[in-house]
Amino acid sequence: MAGASPDLDAVTAKITDVLGATITVDRILQATDKSLLAVGAYRGRAAVIKVCSTDETFWQDKLEHEIGIYRAFASCPPPVRVPELIHAAHGRGIVIEHIPGRVVHTERYPSGQIAPAVLDTILYTLLGFGAWNPPAEALSPVFDYPGRVERYHRIGIFDHDDRTALHRLIAAAGPLDVVAHGDPLPSNLLLADGGDCVPVDFEFTGLFAAGFDLAMLHTLLAGTPDAQSSIEAIVAATGIEAPFLLNKAIVLSRELRLHTELEDGRFRAARLALIQTQWDDVRSRLHSRRSTATPATAVPSSKETTECSGGDPKSMTLGDDGT
């Protein structure tokens, strides 16, 4: 948020009012027109508090969805560490366990090296999260792939040939019901002091074509040495090339739209150049695919099982060379 930092006393009073409980606020992590995020204590327990600071139904619904995800974690834990839900107020606020550590990066598109062991931990975590078998009906598709293609065709990001190729790819991508975090920004991945990678912020968690989280990280870590090649090794090893390519197109089209809407300037130009280079590559691969591509068969449908369990992320190979 631009301008002076919010007053701690005022923030504490607001959070207490929203949650209907007494909260101690020690530090404000983020304050935007959509949400307020703070570290403090709830009934003496260290906690992270998030409250919705907008009347927009979309964001209130997203917070309520996130509360539902945390409740699903409580009844059916995923195979990776996630924060514990402590308290929630319907569509307005949430209190979760505070896990000491640091985020992977505060920038959406970080540059510079991520230690190989840390990168492996991040990727294992996302693979493990994707192996979560949540309670029945806890998750649903976050968006409609054909509808998304049509929308971005109408606003001019996809041309006619892109549109045709993407609809063919959707048919070849296999089940569109695979669990994903949905928004694995570097700032939504916490590196805990104990060495774990802990995903946070589950507003967009749901069902996707396989490899959505990998496609998003592949896009955002374009400036991080070896990150893209490590992800590509996972994609090849798990046989999800078609859905991964579909997700890359979906992610990049959204990134192009978001950054095109920014105010003109050097930041916008630099970001768009980075995104456009990736989109040109994806577009080339998209149009070079055979129109009769074999549908993916290595991707399990999350609807095929109702057992509350998840696979062991350590059993999911990152490639023969460990990357």
C-alpha cells in the first residue's frame, strides 16, 4: 500500500471487530485495498491474521473458499506441511498458525540463484500438494479452460490460430481435475526455519489440468538459473507435456493481460518483454503440435479416489540428475 504504514492500534481495532475476538498485532506484513495481513497473537498463540478489506463479493468469496480449504486440511491433511487453522470469521477474516521462516522471494518474477536443494524442496512440496486427496466435494475447477480460451480470444490475446490450437490441446490434455495450489507465487511459498517449504494463501486452490503449479513457477522463475530446466525434467518424467503446455499458455496469457494493464514505464516494458519471450516460445510449440496429439494417460484423475490420503512427495522423481 502506498503512503504511510497503517497505525497498529487502528489495525488491531479493525481486526478485533472483524474477527469478533481480541487480537494482538505485532507487525503488518501487507496492507492493500483487498486485504490486510499481519503477524500477532490470538489468545496468546503466535498467529498470522488476514482480513478482507474490500466489499467486493469476489474477494470475500475467495477468502471464504480459503477458509474451506483450511477446514479440509484439518479433516484430511495433505502430504506436505500447511499452517493450522486457528479461527475464522465467515468471508471476513482468518487466523492461522504462524510458522517462522521467510518467503522464497517478495518479487513476482525474482532473479538470481535459488540454491538447488531449496529449489528441489519447493518442487517436491508442490508435487506433494498435488498428490493430496481432499474430502469429497472440497475442491472444484477454478476456471473453465474452454471458456478462458474464448475470453482471451475476445480480448485479442489469442488469435484465431491460437484459439483453434488451444481447443485441440484441451482435448489432448487429459483430466482437468488435478489438485493444485493455484497461485504458487514466490511470496506464497514459505521456507520454514526447520527446512520445510510451506505453501500459504489458498484462495485459488482447486482442480486444474495437470501441472498448473509447475507451469506457473516455470513462468515466474524464468530469471532463476536452472529453475525452468528442473521443472521441464519433472514434466518429461511424469508424462504431462500436453497439460503443462496448456497451462503455460493459460498462465502466460493472464500475465500478458495483467502487465498490459499496468501504467506505461520501464517496469511494464521489462516485464512484458520477459513474458512475451516465453509466450513466443509456447506459441511456437503450440502450433507445431500435431492436431491429433495423443491424450495424456499418465495423469491420474483426482475424482477416481475418495480415500483421504496423499502420495509421498519424496517418491516423485525430479529427474535422473536430481534436478
